[in-house]
Amino acid sequence: MKYLIRLVGILAFTISTSLGVANVANASQKTLDGSSAPDFTLKSRSGKNLRLSDYRGQVVLLNFWASWCGPCRQEMPILEHMYKRYRKLGFVILGVNTEQDTSKANAYLRDVKVSFPILYDTSSTVSKLYNNRAMPTTIIIDRNGKMRFMHEGYKAGYEKDYKSQVKKLIRE
């Protein structure tokens, strides 16, 4: 029985890492070339359709996440803190959940309260549009709709980079 439990654990780990979950060792950050962020419309947690272009004029932190993703869960409270701190300065976070089953995301969000908009990409259309290869993926977009920074995966310390990049774009 112990062998079976270990085997299932190893199999689950292997599958999760092969599905694009970035662990700490392969988390990465980069400055982007400033190309236009592809526009999209997704259903929000409140039931409304939201478009990325509706937030033109604001700095947008676009965060692709899933409830099963450990690093996503780790950074969610940090993102909420950032949102509360900078939202009055023209900053918004759009949390894009990539799971087909929204009930899992909703169950997680009942425990971890966030006030920024949560969008559902149940068919992975937007995730593919942004060529996501890791979970979480965070893209920071300037007031003109240009993609400026990208973080694939999450590790402790990224929040300092998020804050400095967001503050830089707010000042521009």
C-alpha cells in the first residue's frame, strides 16, 4: 500500500510539472519589447464580461493562475495587498483563472479573499493568446496597453520586482 501511495505521489508530481507549472528553479523574469497587449473579453467572477481594453489608461498586472498551483496560491495574498495599495493611483490587477472547472477557483477564493477582478479563461483561449508556458504567469502592461514586464513562475522576492515595476509605470 505504501508503494502505491508513493507511486501516485510521484505520478502526480510528474504530471503537474509537465503541465507547465514553473517551480522556483526555473522561474524567470524579463523586460518585454513594449508590443501591444492582445485584447480579450472574459467573463468575470461577478458575471460581467470584462475587456482588457476597458482598462486602457491604467497600469494592468495580468496574472494567469490556477487553484491547484502552489506558487499561485503563495502570491495571491501579495497581489491583493498590492492592489489595495496602488489601485487609487491608476493600477488594476486582472486575475485570469485558467481552469476549465470554475468551481475549484471559486472554492479557493472563498478562503482567500481578493477584491481585484477575477476572470475565467475556461477554454484557455487567452492563455494561448499570451503564449503562457508557466503557472503563474504575470504580465505588467503600461497605461498605453503595451506589455512591459513578464514573470513566469513565482518565487519569494518577485513581489519587490512587481512593486518597483508597477511604481515605475504609474509614474510614467
